[in-house]
Amino acid sequence: MPLARYYYPKYVAPRNSQVHGGHAMADIPKDVVTLIYHLLPGFLAAWIFYGLTAHPKATPFERVVEALIFTVIVQAITIGVRELLFVIGSLFSVGAWTSESTLVCSLAVAGVVGLLSARMANNNTIHEWLREWKWFERLRTRKVLSWLPQWEWTCRTSYPSEWYSAFRREKRWVILHLAGDRRLYGWPQEWPDQPDRGHFIIDQPEWILDDGKRAPLHQVEDLLVRVNQVEMVEFLKYNDEVEAEDSEIASTRKLLIGIRRQGEQNGSKGPTTSA
């Protein structure tokens, strides 16, 4: 099977400068275009990653660095695919590997790398694996490897912020404490990626009154709430997770309501959390 050199097609700049708006535009340097062409798989992988995750887009310089890292990964995988196809080609011919084959394969690999990176970031795969590190602990239990230190690799997550991490992990009903001393109960159908911009979409919304009773909005399907109006978020337990008795819950709710009313009379806000 013929072996072609591993390179991308060279960019040929136009001889004449382009004219736009009556002014001549200088040709883009060939080195810059060639660099962008080489980084194209990395930019594709990064574009897929940011398009499918809640991570904020990086600065232009950081994007170039990320594209370079993705490009190195893509090219390494592409070389492996090429060598595998060469082995297959030694058994029976499947065609020649050309520069166009390299480009198509690298773009396909970039798409897969971007999708896998987004999936791992959305599911906290790598950080959770490093944090738990169960297989490493199993190695330490063996006498031969008991001398290995107990390392804590990371305490972070793959999520962009603690705000996003809380909503990603906690699939629960919430109470939004809004400006103006208002409380809204409901299911967070959608939530903003960042705590300073975006909106909540609250399903089955109910206003919580001062006495703790709920006022369902029977004619409302969903309620759109701006995140900058939210001061605090409560994630509620399910009924089977609550260990306290009904009398204890009622007593605590009565106590909180009393403190709240006393704070309003004194001109300050009291506790507003639910019992």
C-alpha cells in the first residue's frame, strides 16, 4: 500500500490583493493561515466542547492554547488510525492514504474527541474518578503495595462553578428566595449556568405565603425568573428522606414564622428557610 507523507495541504495565497469598500486589503500572511489550517481540528474539538457544556468561553489566547492541545491529541489518534489502516492494507488493499485522507480523518477524530470531552465534563467523569480512586485503594490493601502513600488527587469537579454543580447534582424541588422577601416553590426545569446572568424556568410554581402555606398557580404552566432576583436557593428533601416527625416540623415552622414576624416588627428580616 503506498505511503504518503503525513502533512496538510499547503495554503496558496492569492497573488492579487482583495479590494473591499474601495480600499486594498493586504494579503493575510501565509504562515498565519497555515497555522490556523493546522489547528483546525483542535478548533473544531474546542467548538464542540464549548457548545455542549456550560463552561464559559475562554479568552482568544486561551482558545489558541486549547486548540493546540486538542490538535496534539487529534494528531496522535490520527497517526494511530493511519498505522492501523496500514496493517489492514497489508492484508488487502483499501486504497492509498493521502493528504486528503489525513484531513478527513483528523476532522472526524476531532469531532469524536470534542464529544467525549463534553460528555466527561458534563458528567464529572475524570474528577470523580480521581477523587474516589477506588482501584488505587484496592492496590494499597495488598501487602506488597501497602507502602504506597494515600494520595488525594483532587477535591474539585469538572463543573464550571459551585452553582452549576449544585443544580447538576441535586435533582430536587427548590424554593427560590427572591428580592422583596418573596419565596417561590417549584421544580427547576432549567436553570442558568452562572449565578449572575440567565433565567430560571420553574415548573408547577407555587408562592409561599408568610404563614408557610403555599398558593399554587393553577393557570400557570411555567414561571420565568431572572437569576439576579434570586438571593438564596433551598433544595428540599423528599418525603421519604425526612427523619423528623410531623410535630417537630410543625413546631419548627411555627418558630421560624414567629422569628420572622418579630424581625419584621423590628425592621429586620428573620430566618426565611423552610422547616
